[in-house]
Amino acid sequence: MVLSSPTLTGELRGPRIVTELPGPQAQRLLALSEEYEPQAMSDQVPMVWARGERVWLEDVDGNVFLDFTSGVLVVNAGHSHPRLVAAMREQADRVVNTYDFVNEWRPRLAQRLVEITPPNLSKAVILTTGAETTEAAIKLARKYTGRYEIIAFHGAFHGRTYGAMSLGGKRSSAGTKGFGPFLPGIVFAPFPYCYRCPFGQTPDNCRLHGTDYLDWLVETETEDNVAAVIVETYQGGSGSIMAPEGWFPKLEAWCRRRDILLIIDEVQASFGRTGKLFGFQHYGITPNILCLGKGISSSVPLAAIVGESRIMDSLTPGSLGSTHGGNALCSRVALENVNVIIEEGLSENAARVGGQMMARLQELQARHECIGDVRGLGLVFGIEIVTAKATRQPDAAMTHRIVEAAYRRGLLLIAPIGFYGNVLRLAPPLVITEAEAITGVDLLGEAISEATLA
């Protein structure tokens, strides 16, 4: 089947809805997907992407949407950034895959990653996906320390491969339920989800979320053979959950006292998303191993781990690699993307526009009984939808209605996330302007008003 697509000249503008949703061409492609693909991916609104420019997306029927997804936190530099497109085109004419032979761009990217991360991180391995980096990190930790136990956190999401899935902190979720048994040697501690603290505490008096609990965990659930702690700087899949002030430094100090490696998973948080180049910079902490992905390229599949030489040098030839990892095209694009983010001040833009968005979202919270909590850093937000502020009862049905109502207005949101499927994730590309961000929040407000009347 050959589908035509409207020809647009110049930059996409929107939002603009010109057909019923989904449109006729989208309906045909959605039917094709339903016939030939399993129902294994997220339950997104029926929008079939055709083209993207900066923060705007056009579907196959010519409808234009404001993107508040960044393609799940990937497109930090915006859709089809001209410098990245030029790098792709030029490299595609030269060479793409080189397996683990050295090419022109892989060591240059590794060097750049070492230059922009803390001084203790001195070597990098270029891989393909975020899940690959968390798998590689736990392999490295076990290899270097000679110990096998890993501490992860309730609510964590580290990927969908088996080792990464085993680190996931909600075994009843669709991504893990029915796939066990999982990798042995993983033990879990609570992450400080202060809006829904399982212990009924507040950050100023809670000892159970801190290192006292970790001491108890090691005493009761491990053989005191812990190689590493792995943690996200904010928990994306569980609802964009941000740790309270002071928690991360305590965790880092606890690891140092016990000679346990600290693995920080920044796959969702890095390259400007939180208003700093790396999320951990908000907390003044330093990882021993750093996992990077998604926004590292703003486009093509690439990920990386950056670690201390003493750890990385424990690897022997053939012990860690990837068929497509570090290929010339993706490495070149990622290197260009890192430079774009730094040179164009996208971290700073995320902090500035994100602050303006937060103020508007808090105004929405004050007006709507269904908004229980608004949390965020830079240009990533979690909005917790509840039946009432007083009860905090999650309202997944309302959350889905809001996403659908936003879609009909030309605002694209990702499917609801969180422990209870009741959190809206807002994550526009970091090139978004204040006016575009406010347009999106206003559309969201309209969608919430509609959903509450349904």
C-alpha cells in the first residue's frame, strides 16, 4: 500500500486538526498494525507519525500536534534538528556498521562523554539501548567487585531485557508480570515516593526511606555480598517521582562507607532533560558507573556507560560488546547532538521554560480537584490524577480520558504511567519556547476540564 502525505513547506505550525481522529490513512495503518503486530507495546492514542519538526508532529493525514512526549524522552534537541539530519545523511554515504572494529566516530564520542562527566569517570563503552547499559552495569559491578548482590528500588524501571527487568521495582506491572523467575541476587528497598509513602511518614521525620533501612535490608535480605546499588535520579516509569532534598547524598555516603558501587541510571534524565546536563548534578553526587541513553542522540538508537578506569579495566576482550553499538552513523549523530545541546543552551532552556511550566501547572492544580500532585525537574513533569485531593485515591480512568481529550485538541501525551496508571507525563523537546509550552499547558487545562465533565 502506498500512502500519500500532504506536502508542507516551511516549519510545521499547530496544533491543527483537519480530519476526524484518527484520520482515514491512519485508520488503515492502525488496522495493518493490529493484524501483523502483537499487542505488546504501550497503549498510545491512535496517532500515526509521519513527520516532525522541533516540537511539532504531523500525522499521515496532515493533522499537526504539539509534542509533549519527546518520543519517550528521546528527542531532546527537537525533531529533525538540521545538524543531526546533516550528520546522518553524510555518514550514511560513507559507512554505517563496523561491528567492534574502531571507526572514526566511536572513540571521539567516548572522549566527549568522558570530558562532560565527572573526573572520576574516565572510560566509556558505546552500546545501543538503555536496557543494554543497565545490563552492562550490573555485569561490570559483579565482575569488578567479585560480589553478586545488587540493591535496586521499588518502582524502578531499568529496561525490558531480562537483567534489566529483574531490576524493575514493580513485579506486578505489565512489563514483568508472567515473565519470572528473574535474575537472582536482586534485593529491593523503598524509593522515597513521598506523595504515597508506604510508611505514612514525611521527609523531615522518615528514617525508613534512608540508609537506616538499607542497613536493615543488608542484614536481613542479603549475604552481605552487595556489589552495587542502582538507582534512577528520578523514577520515570513510576510517575516521574523526585526524591526529597538530601536523600541522594545520604545514599552516596552509605555506598562509600560500605565500599559498594553506585550505579546511576540517567537514561531518562540526562542531556538537559532536568535543567542540567545530568540529573545527578542537582544533588551533588558522583556515580561510579553512569548509564546513558535516549536523549544522548535525540534520534538514532545509541546508549553508553561511562565508568571509572579501575572498574572498566576489569573487562577482558569479548566480555562486553554490541553488534550495532558504537556504529559510525549513530556515534557521529550522538556526538553532534551532545554538542548541539551544550552549544544551544538546551539545559538552560529546559530549566527556564520548565520553571514557567511548573508555575502554570500549579495553577491548574489549584483549580482542579482531580490534580493531587504536580512534580518535576526541568522539562519532565508528573501530574498525579486522583478522585479527590483529600483521599489521594488514584483515578486511572480519568487519566486516560485526559490523554484522549488532549489528543483531540492537538496535544500529544504519552500513555498514562505510574504505579496505578494515574500519572500524566509531560516531557516536551528541550527546544520548546515559553509560548509553545504555555499553549500546551492551556490545552491540557481544557482537556482536564472536559474529562472531569465526562
